Amino acid sequence: MFGLLAAAAGAVVLLGDWTSAAALAVLQPAGLALLALTALPWGGLVAVAVAAAGAVLVTRPDVTMREVAMVVAGVLIVGPPATHVAAALGRRRGAAAPAQAWLLTAIGVVVALVGVFRPSTTGYATGAFLTVAGLLVAARGWWRAGAAAVIAVLLAAGLAVQWIDPHPGAFYAAPKDPPAGHGTLLRSEPLARNVPAGAHAWRILYTTTRENGSATVASAVVVAASAAPAGPRPVVVWAHGATGIVPGCAPSLGSDPVGVDSIPDVAAVLAAGWVVIAPDYPGLGTSGPHPFLSGIGAARSLLDAVPAAGRVGGLTLGGPALVWGHSQGGNAALWSGIIAPSYAPAARLAGVAALAPGSGLPQLARLWGDGIYAAYLIQAYSEIYPDVHFDAYVRAGARAPVRELAGRCLDDPKVYLSGLSVLLGGRSIWSAGPDTGAFGDRLRQNVPAHPIGVPVLIGQGAADTTVPATVQDAYVRQLCATGTRVDYRTYPGRDHVGIFAGDSPLLPDLMRWSRDRLAGTPARTGCG
């Protein structure tokens, strides 16, 4: 039984993730302790020692892969030989056959040395060892063949999971000498991955500007109907919601970058003859940092995508532009309306539609507590703003798992391995409130409560728990007070994602509102 549990611990590492030091600090000592109980004489003593070492690792504030590798190496190099010698001197027999026990000991030493010299590989090497050793010591007779087959499948699956993870390629790399200015197309290429029938798509790389004024590059996907008029065509810039804050989380790297799960009502938009531009934002696909809920930097990348896309061969833009955004992208969309007159006066912005936008950021930071959005927020802000210090807000024992959680994409099935707040004694990750000090000041700075000179539509799900309607209600009052024309609509029963799901009543409202903006029809407002 213990052998099978040890194999299961190894399989969790293989099929999950072997780069998370905090997760491995729990899983690997647990697996080794279980294996010791099955395979070693005096295994109970070894298991207690391993469990104690694992407990020390877990309580370290910033456990590293090297520390995990050294503990694993100590267990594998010292433990088995010592217990076998003690058993021989005491004329005791181990649970495993002598030849098999010494073979596993030798393999364990090799695994230990690999981890010592290459700490980054310790997760996969130890996970593979636990899986192999656990199944072998648990199996007997003809079951050995079945165990060998299971081992092969698990090892292959572990490698496959890592291999299929999206990684940006050379397309996303900034040129050594990028041209001056923003909104300049650097490169483009056709995109054929799950493009809707009757449409063409491209992936583009272009110049933009960070909030601090430094030049950077961003990527985007451009989609247009093949049979649409030659132009100039209206544009819908789609600002996506949160996907993560590291380069591999770019929507353009996903399996369906232009489908209905990525861009709302894309079929209706293309049928209307409009061109869709879906930026990734800086730091997604391209190198970071990523401006997660940092309004100006993200908004600039939205506006700069329009002139860049206009230089793609076969497209003639120049019509009015709308910006749609959801969640994080809703915040960026609202900021695009704020800064467009000064930053991109040629954009011809006709309206901004924000769906469940991340608006009242100080309140949301409190609401998100210890979850993945909180991890994204503190990690991103500490990278973007020099006055926001990660260690000043995240308590020592939570820093390693919070950083690892922030390094995950939102749709990563391995997120659970980094979500270790349950292993932190149930305490909050915060040592200081996220809405206090420099962090709180920066959150308030990024609330898009400034005048917007074009009509604004805000769509909100009444059942949203990520950005609750109460937070949105308060924000809309702020925005109305600036003189902005706001059409605020709420949708009963719709949550944060359901607000733009395929059957959402918001979608036909959004298309009607957009047609009116492009036609110049006066916008209604709910502001008193």
C-alpha cells in the first residue's frame, strides 16, 4: 500500500509540475517517506526523518529548488545505505528483496546527484524515481509487467505535459534595433489556427510604450472577413480578460486565439465587415513585465495595435474604432478612452464597451484575498512600480507560493500545485493590507475614473463574484461624476465569465450599441 502511495506522489509530480519548489517541498518528502516505509529496513525511522526535513522546507519563507534538491539528495544518498548496513549488522531483513533494494539504492544515488548538480531537474528526476520505485516494490509476479507499462505511460505523460505548454517563439522577440515611435508594425505572419470559415487572420508584432515612457513591443491577432469590402473598415479592438502575467499566457499562443471563447460574438463582428484586433498586451508573448491592471501601459498597447494592423498587407483600415474589453481588459479599454485624445489622436475612437471591468481596484484587491488574482496583482505591481515592494506586503511564509502562483496561466491545469495557501496554516498571504501604502496608492491611481470623451457601455453580471455589482455600481457613480456618458446595464444571473458567453443577452445589446456608435447615433446615458 505504501509503495502505491509513493508511486502516486511521484505521478502527481510528473503529471503536474516539477518546477514548483513549494509544491515539491511537500510532495517529494511525502513520497520518499512512504517509499521508506515499504522498501527499507528501519523504514519508520527514515520516514520520520524525511517528514521532519520536509516540514522544515515547507516553513521556509522562500524555499528554493536547490534546498529541495539537497534534502532529497541527503535522503537518497544517506538513508538507504545506512539502513541496509544497520539491518545487516542486526541480522534483520528489509521489506524488499536484497538485489532489488540495492538496485533502487543505486538508482536513488544517481537521481540525487542529478538533483545536486542540476537543481531544476530534481522534480522530474525524483518524481520518476518515486513512480518507478513505488510500483516495483508494490508489484509482485506478473504484476511487474503491468507496473512497467504504467511507468512508461507516466513518464511519457509527464514529458508530454511539459512539451505542450505554450512557449513564445522567435516571432515574439523584439528586434535588436526597433524603430522609433509607437504603433509601428515590426513583423506579421498568417495565422491558420482555428480561424473562422470565410476569414483571414494574422499575428503581428508592433511597437508600443510602457507607462514609464520606455519603448517596448507587443503582439496581437488580427482577423478580417475574406469577402468584406476593401475598406476603409471599422475596427473592434478586443481587450481580453486575465490570462496570467508571464509570456506563455498570451492568448495568441492558445489553441483557439480567434474563437468564440476568446473573442465575444466574433462571427457577428466579421459578418458586419469589421476588423477585429486582439492584442496580447506587453509581457504576454513578449518579454515582461506585464501591466496587469496597470491602465495606461495596457491601454497604449490597445491603441498602438490599430495603426500597426493597418500596415498588414491586404487590409485597409481607417474607419472608426471601438474598444471592447472584459475584466482586466475592461479596465484597459476604459483607460484607452481616457488617454486616446493625447496619446493616439488619430485613432478615431467612437466608443468603449467594458464588460465586468476591473474598476474599483482597492476594493477588489481586498476581495480577492489569497487567490490567483491577488498573486498576479502584487507580483505585477512590484515589477512595474519601483515603490511597491513585494516583501513589504506578502508575509515571509507565503512569498514562495505566491510567486509560483503568479507564474501560472489562469487556464493552467497545474495551478492547484502552486495554490498552497491551505498549507500555510490558513493565514492570509498579506502582512500589510493591499489597499494601504504605496500599493494602495498605485491601485487608486489605476482606477479609470477620469473623463472619457466618447460614449461608454458598461455591462455587468448581477451574479458576478469576481467583480461584484456593488463595486461596479460605485465605480459607475464615479465615472458619471466626471461628465462621461455612461450606459450601464446589468444582467441577472450572469457571472464574471457568463456575461459574454454565447447565450448572454449582452451580446445582441453590444452589437446594437456598436452599430449605433459607428453610425454616429447619439448615445443614451444612465447618468443623472
